[in-house]
Amino acid sequence: MNNSDEYRQAQLAIAELKAAVLSLLRKVPSGMSNAAIGRSLGIYAGHKGHEGHISRTLLAMLEAEGLVQQNADDQHWSVRSHQSNKLMSDRDHSDPSKSA
């Protein structure tokens, strides 16, 4: 393998992990804590005092992409509600039968 192969491999792994987080959160509309997400996916482990960093980093990446949000009250993470609304809106605009 050369450097570009390793880079692609790492990027695919990150994409798969982010997809797993999104899939899990879509099944729990009420949201989940970082710890629950990490434990559910088997990625909560870490060196002493740093457990949960993998799942928290993935959540930060998804948050930066506008895909998830954290509830300020209970600290639970969920899929941003505008994502499903935006997808429906985009579909409506692309369908000529839906135009006014």
C-alpha cells in the first residue's frame, strides 16, 4: 500500500463510522448520549480518562456537517430535524407535478 491507499482507507473508515452513528440516531428519535452511542457501537473505549473520545469526535464531525444536534438540556444527540424536511422539500422542487 502507498500513502494514498492508507488515506483512502482511513477516509472510508471514518465515513462508515459516521454512517453507523447516523443510522443509530435515526432509530432513536428522542436522542442518545455520547456514552450510549459509543457503547452501542463498541467504540466507547479509550485510554484511562479519555473514554468516549472516538464517538464524541464523530459527533462533532457530523455536527459541523449540519447532520446532528445536541440538546442543551439533556445533552442527548439526535439527527437534525431539518434534514428530513429539506429532503422532502428538495424532492418537491424537483417534481414538476408538485409545482404551483
